[in-house]
Amino acid sequence: MLLGSSFDHRGFILLSDTEPEFVLCSVILELLEKMRLFQRIVTQPCVESFPITLLITFVCCFTSLQDFSSYNSLGQSQFSQYYTLPPSYVPAGLPNSDDHSGGAGVAGYSAVKSEEAASAGLPPRGFWLFIIFCLLPFFLPLRIFLWDLDETIIIFHSLLTGSYAQKFGKDPATVLNLGLQMEELIFELADTHLFFNDLEECDQVHVEDVASDDNGQDLSNYNFMADGFNGPSGGAASGTTTGVQGGVEWMRKLAFRYRRLKEIYNSYKGNVGGLLNPMKRELLLRLQSEIENVTDSWLSTALKSLLLIQSRGKCMNVLVTTTQLVPALAKVLLYGLGDVFPIENIYSATKIGKESCFERIVSRFGKKVTYVVIGDGRDEEFAAKQHNMPFWRISSHGDLVSLHQALELDFL
């Protein structure tokens, strides 16, 4: 018990807001309040690591203990529900109105000097709060959004089948014509620049799948047209083993093509028009505009969520599509999604299915990562269920809008 302290009618000790004991109690109360505030952050699904809790605790303690100036202005009115000062009460040792000595009344203690000593040589409180929010993203576990492509981000396949026109009341002939023109552009780009004629029968799940067969040879002056690679049939002389599918030489040439494919994608992911002649560039711009119009800005709506995820710290967009890898890359480029999906984050489930694709992604990023699956089909929904991943179904514009709102509110 504190000697010389006053008591109220309930037996509570009455402290002046300049006494050290009051300051300490106030510090503890503010610390507990801060920890309650940050607990909301710590208990979010994407924040499940001990280091962030440790960082928050350290900064809360440090910022609470370094600056006492705010407590003097609060006074005891903040805690008036716990005690009532008698009218005649005067804190022990407080100076009267005629005393200008500045003494605090407690022997050996000066409020002003203590405040100066506490803050001497220490950065202001706002500095540490700034530090914690700057460091916060580095302590957050990774959150990965696994996207389907067709009828989720872009409208393409349903343009060809007529299902989009039927579902949303569009003119079937117009919609089909747009789909056919875009399909022609996709395969022209894939055949002309992305080696699809060579790779159609040598499809891979991921662009790096055959990288181990690449010897790192400089491809600046390499002639892909004359290297004898003719797809799975091979191109070496009869009787040799290096030209057959799966042979050392054949695999090396295959790896060269995928390496060059990656280089082209990275070079033109933000400017696919550089791969097209002027007439095709104009056609692409017209098709993009008309498809956006007939689909009521479906792609633009999906892009809002993609870009929001991309702007977050420790969040990533990954594409898992049932389209073959090379045509999928052509689609991504032509629909203007190259800057959203690095080629390393694009997977084709044509050969192995989406469930196996998800297994590969989990193997790559780990099980401690939070995964969210976004798609329109049963394949990705079933695969998400098998891996205990939440699934967000996209079947209309409203689903895309709701997804963006959920992301804005940090529900995902």
C-alpha cells in the first residue's frame, strides 16, 4: 500500500495524474487497449505467425513507455466511473496558485523532468507506429488466389458455344463472330511467335517443366526453323537416339523453345501489339472494345480484383486453366493480363487436371500459405474442396462485384 495516499469512500487509492503510480497505471491501461486493438489484426486468417505478434507487442510497449505527455492532459476524468474526488481533496505536495516553483509535490520527482528524460534520445511515437505498419507486410504469411481463366476473368469459350449470348440475352451471331475473330488471333499469335506448331503435342503444365534439360546455350542467333525439331516425331537422322521424343538432344531443343517462349512473354507482356502487324493491332483493339461492350465490362470488373490483390503485400495471383499452356499464354497477352500474371504463375491443367495442379502449387508455396480459389466450373470447385481451400464461384457480373467488395473489406 502507498504511504501518504488518500482514499475515497470505497477504499480506492486516489492518485494525482502527475504521480508516478498514476502514470504507470495509465501506461498499462493504454497498452492493454492497444493490444486489444491489434488483436483484430493478429487473429485475421492471413496473419497466423508468432513474429508479427512479437513485433506488435514490442512496438506497443515501446510507444507506450516513451511518451508520458498525453496522460497529464487526460486527468482522472477518464476513470471517473471508478472514483469520485471529494471537493476538499488536494493532491499531496501539489503547488498552489501562488507557487511558481514548478515542484510536483512528490519528493525527488518532477513531472516535467521525467517527461524529458523519458523522451530524451527516443524517436516520437508516430515514428514507431510508422515502422510497424511498414514492416507488417514482411511478417504476413503469403496469401495466394488461384484463378480460372475462361468465363471467370475473360469471356471467350462461351462466345464460341453461344452459352453467353443465351444466358445474358445477347445477339448470338454478333457474339459468335467476336469469339471466332479472337480465336483466330489467339492461334495466329501462338503459331507465329510462341512455337505452338512445335509444342502442341509437347504441352507442359508449367513453363519451367523442361528447364532442367536446358544447357544454357546462347539463343541470340539460334535458328529454331533449322534445328531439326519437328515436335514429338523428332528430327534427327534415322537410327540415332538423340532425335527421338524424350532423347537428350530432342529434350534440349524442347527446353530451348520454352526458354525462348518465356523471354517473348516477358518482353511483350505489356505490349502485345509489338508482336502484331498494324492491321492485326487495329483488329485486336477493336475486338477488345467490342467484347468489353457485349460482355458489359466483364474483364474490367475482374481486373479490379486482380489489381487490388496485386497491390497488397504478401498476396499473389496464380492462373490455373484447362487451356493448353501456349494458347493460354496467347490469351493472357491478347486480353491484356500479362502484367497481372507473371509467366511463372501460369499453370495448364490440360494434362493433369486442376486437382493435381493445385497439389503442385501447394508443393511450391507450402501448406502454411492461405489459398483462395476463384472460378466458374466444377473442376476447380472439386479441387478446392479436396485441398480444403475456400472457393468463390463466378457466374455473373454480380459475383465479380461482390468479390471486389469482399477484397476491399479484407474479408479475403
